[in-house]
Amino acid sequence: MKKLCLVVMMLGLGATPLRAQTPLSFEALLGGNSVCLLESDGPDADALLCLAIFFGFCYPVAPNACIIAGLGVDGAGNEMSYSNDGEGFLPLGSGKPGALAKKSQFFSTTRTALNYLNIPLKGRYRIGKGKIVPYIEAGPSLGILLTAKTKTESNFSGQTTKDETDVKDGFNSTNLVMQFGGGLIIPVSSVNATVNFTYLLGLSNIAKSSQFNPEPNVKTRGGRLTVGVMF
């Protein structure tokens, strides 16, 4: 799969000189990510909602097709809660201290948040020629890790403590993601509005080995919903 992604990138870059006289269009998107860090054989966790921003250009390569490249910033992360009910620490599936936590002497919520600078390269195909035009798109994106932090809030017998830790050293510096999505292009005055949903399939193991976990296998999975303009 990683070799396929690299081939797609090379084909996209190689197509650029073929239509050097074709004008570019630009795209700016704003929305949110809900991307979880999935660990094989790890506990269940809720995905954090993270801000997503993208700015790039669309280069036509056919009447209904274009290559999209640019830069974006978004995130991925988990929230997990634990409670001591006298029989050990149990995950609270909802990610929030509920009735079980209120009966316990101890509960804790930990949020792990990673922020990435993303460099996507996607192919987009527009379907039809109506006033509102649907499209589909796919392609790889290379994420460069900017920050990684955990925030823990614990309560023991009514006493609350909060702690924040930088955990960037525990993660690899890059994350290769395959993107599959689609959306609508809607004309508004002199520009086009766009609504987009993208499924994000992480291909890289983003966690480094450690003394406590010598063979980690952590990958990102989730979705992104954005709105924006094309001009």
C-alpha cells in the first residue's frame, strides 16, 4: 500500500507539465477531525474532536478531473476514563465519568492529542455538470508531527488533580495516511462553496517502541468534515 501511495504521488507530480497553460484554482477548508489512535489489543477509547485547516490548489488534468495539493493542519487523539470500583481499574466506555465513577473512590480521564502538518496529494473527479456538482477524491497524505501531549484529570476521594505531559518523544515523526472522500461544489456569488467528508486510513505505525511496550502497533483511523471555498 505504501508503494502504491508513492506511485500516485509521482504520477500526480509528473502530470503537471502536461497542461502548464491551464489556470489553477485554489481551495481553503475549515472543519473538524474525529480521528482515533487505534492500538492492536489495546483498550477501547473515544476519538477527540480536533480542528482541521487546509489551503491548497487544484490543477486540472482532464475536463472533469484535477490534482489537489497543499498544506493542512489537523489532529488525532483519544480520551479514556478509568474507575476503581474495588475490583480494579475498569474503562468507562463513554469516555466520561458516569454513575460508576461517582460510586468509586478513584476515577481518571486521560486525553492524548497529536497535531500534524499534512501534505496531501489527491485526485478529484467531478460527476456531472449541474449547478451543484458532486465529486469523489482519493490519495495519500504525509503527516509531520508537530506536538503530542497527554492531559490527565484524576479524582481521589474528592480531591482533583490535573497534569499535562509532553509525549512527542514517544511517537514517530511522520504518519502516512490514505484519504478517501467526496463532497459537493455549490456556486455562491463569484466563488464556489464546497462541503467535504474524508475517511482517513492510517498506514504507519506512529508509536515508538519502549521498555513497557517493545512492539507497539498504533495507527490512526477516523473521518474529517470540512466546509470551504474555491476561487
